[in-house]
Amino acid sequence: MDGKNTSRLVIVSNRLPLKLEKKEGKWEVTPSSGGLVSALNPILKNRGGIWIGWTGTTEHIGTDVLRQILGPASREAGYRMFPVMLSAEEVSKYYYGFSNEVLWPLFHDLQSHCNFEPEYWNYYRQVNEKFARAVSRYSREEDFIWVHDYQLISVASKLKKLKVKRRSVFFLHIPFPSLDIFLKLPWRTDLLKDFLEYDFIAFQTARDRRNFVDCLRAMFRGTRTKGRGPIVTVHCMDRKIKVGEMPISIDYRSFTRLAASEEVKDLLKEQRKRLHKNTVILGVDRLDYTKGIPERLRAYQMALRKYPELRENITLVQIVVPSREEVPAYKALRERIEQLVSAINGEFTTPGWVPVHYMHKSVTKTELVSLYRLADIALVTPLKDGMNLVAKEYCACQIDNKGVLILSEFAGSAAQMQKDAVMVNSYDIEGIADAIYNAVYMQPREKHDRMRRLRRDIRRRDVFWWVDNYLRAATGRALVDFPESEMAPILHAIQPQGPRQKNRGFGYEAAEKDIRS
Ligand code: GDG
């Protein structure tokens, strides 16, 4: 690094990595869960940088209040956060509408869930332009802009429209569908052109990348690709961009450390006592129809019917984290899940044994890690998933190498984990039931060998590996070439209640102007 390099890492995502909620007239901040946040928090903490995103609320928040909220949150996070404010209508049509009723189901091969409402597309473009304006305001020309996920595909093309020069790259966290499915999108040509405005685009798996390139080839005559391996160069129309395959991962060491902590050990003892000596099967998912929760519950029910010896000996702990409850399909899904849980418990419960322990809430990270350690089997059976971090986190927490991972062929993580996980077709109810039975009776030696190999691979290819590879491919620079956290000295200087806690020099002046305008 030449020492003069001041280009910073600027993350742009739909949400800031926090949740704002008004409780009894006061704003409360909670760090948000979710794949992207879990992946990027450790990176920005170590390297500093900026995160631009929506605050998660449509209520107007005054400048002072916003400063009071984001200042401490930024200090605690170890990097700066700049807000994008959205109106209720924008959220309804850009986020719940185009992002979650069009792109999300279509890209997960579930076209029947799509609502191709024309005005959603206009709102999507408008809001993407709003994000582009925020990028223009809070970043400098030499900064490196890393845009995340399906809600913000059009940001680079909007930057171009606004004549704002930035190096911008994109990562798609969800799958990219095959040509036949993508062609159903009424705005397919414009959306593909928007993708092409980035300098580098990466997908989770080779299959997603291949699907994307197939779509370019089919829709734009003369598209050519050059190169082999995880990164190829695509010539399309007048653009030359790099396209990569980069499976996201987790902060492996932070999970193993927490799994081995005294705190988790105590919790584990407590949980073990309550569940007696049963084999514990764990499911952890956001409430989402792509996660295959009803199919999994039906498979569990079938396992109990088909293999009576499992009764009173196994327990399913299913956590469903509330999500997108405003979208009608998600409300219906919750009802379906709860009916199934109640049917299974009604059919099989005996005094002292409940077959499904169902939680519709999120748990703390410590509780989650303790459940990962507790679980003898993890059931990760999405109908389709970009990657699925739960599969990797579960393995990381199996510090005794005892657990078995049952994994869907349709999770992006299958590409990496299929050799040592027990693979299932998540639509095959009977197949999953048999996999549960086989996992319960798998020999300890086999479990140990499989889990050891899974963990070794995740340790080698953790989230730092992912970011480093991504940045090298996108910019030719490694993670260490980005400036050390500019906030580190400030963080060290902050005294718990001291006068330095007041927000100074974090660039909020710019944020304030934006909110006023
Ligand atoms: C998208 C893509 C891709 C879950 N429950 C709790 C909790 N979590 C955390 C997990 C994990 C994350 O949420 C879920 O990540 P996934 O990868 O499984 O799924 P999505 O949220 O759909 O993420 C996905 C990901 O982006 C990354 O690219 O893998 O395919 O859909 O980290 O630990 N965390 C806490 N309490 C809970 O109750 N604390």
C-alpha cells in the first residue's frame, strides 16, 4: 500500500445494520439480524468505512434525534452510518412491492408468488436513484462503492444518470434464476442493462453466474465471455465487466469462540436438562416461503409416523424469526406453520414429551449459539437459497464434531458442503424423513469425520476470505490495503459517560443537510 491511498470502503444496502423502533414515544435501536449484517459487521469493525442504508422506519425523525440515535450506534459499531429516509409509499412499492413481490420470488424460482404490478418498477427505479444521491453525497470520487443485493440493482445506472463518477461493484446475495424464469420479468431488458453498469458483479455460486451470463447471451447479441475460473470477463453491448462466483461465509472464529464460552456452557447445561436426553433437531429460519419450513415440518411428522422408535427420543426445536409480515404471503405462511406445529404436537405429544418446540421470535446470539451446540442435527432445507449462513454457523459451533447437517440441494451452500452434509431434495417429504432417521442413527465416527471436514472448509473460507477475495477481484486491492478503522483511535478515547461521547466530526453535518432537504 502506498500510504496515500485514502479510498474508503462504502457499503450500500437496503437497510442500515440496525433497527429503529418507537416504544412509548422513545426511539430504540437494536442491531439487526440477517445474512448481510452477520457477514459485513466484522469487516467494517476492523477496517472502518461507511454504511449507507435505509433506517427501517417511515416515520419522520428530526435531525437532533437522528444524530442522538446514529452517533452512539456508529461509535458502537466502529464505523459511520448514513441514513436514507423512505416514505411509507416508497417502502410499500419499492421494498414490499418490487423487491419482495417480484424479484425475491422470481429469483427463487417461485413465479407463482410474483405480483408484476407495473407501478412497483417505477418506485424501484426512483428509490434506487435516491440511494445513488446518498452515495454521491456521503462518498468521495476515490471511494470504492460496494452495493448489496436485489433491492439496489439499479444504483450504478442511476449514478451514471446523475453523472456521478464512482467505482461501483455489486454482490447478489440471492440466487440468479435460469433464463426461462428470468424471461418472465416484464422489465428484463432494463434490469439486465442496469446490472451491466457495475464494474464487477459477483454471485454466490457458479450456477447463478452461469444463469446470468446465459441471460445476457440470450438478450444481447454478440455477448462474449473471456477467461476461466471464478472470475470471467464479459463483453456485452459497449460494456466490459468482470463477473464472479464468490460464496459468502461467516466469521468462523467468533462463532467457535462463543460456542466454547462459559456463558454458552451454562446455557447448554440448562437446555440439556429441559430436553432430557433427547436427540435435538434444530431449524433456524427467517419466516419465508423460500425456507421450506412447512415441507420440513411435514417431513418430521412423516418420520415420527414411519419410524415409531423415534417417538419420545427426538425433539425438533424450530425458530422462526418474524420477517416481512406486511406481505400477504408471509402472513399465510405463518398460519400454515402454526397449524402444522399444532397438528404434530396434537398427534404425538405424550406426558413429559413435546415433539416440536416452536418459537416465533428471534433469540440472542448467545442463545442461538447454544442451540447450535445443543443440536445433534441441523435441518437446513430451503426450497432455494442464495447461500444459507445457518448451515455454516451450525457447523462452526459443533466444536465437538458431533452434529449432523441435513442440507437442501437447493441451498447455495450445497456447492461447498455436499460431500459431507446429508443432502436432501427439500421438496421430497419422504426423503427428508428418511434422512432424519439416518442422521439419528449415524455412527459417531462417521459424524465426527464429516463434521471435521465441513468445519475445516468453513474455517479456511470464512467471511474474511470472502471479502478479501471479493476486493482483490473487484479492485486489485486486498482487505489490508483499505485504511485501518478511522474510528479506532476515537473509539479508544471514548469514556463511558464522558464529554467525548458527544458526536463530533463523524460527518453528520452532511447527513443533517440531507434530512433537511
Ligand atoms: C440472505 C440470503 C444468504 C437467524 N435467526 C436468528 C439469527 N439469525 C441469523 C443467522 C444468520 C442469518 O440470521 C440468516 O442468514 P441466512 O443466510 O440463513 O438467510 P437470509 O437472512 O435469507 O440471508 C441467503 C445471506 O443473505 C448472505 O448472503 O446466505 O441465502 O437469502 O446469520 O445467525 N440471529 C440471531 N437470533 C436469531 O433468532 N441473533
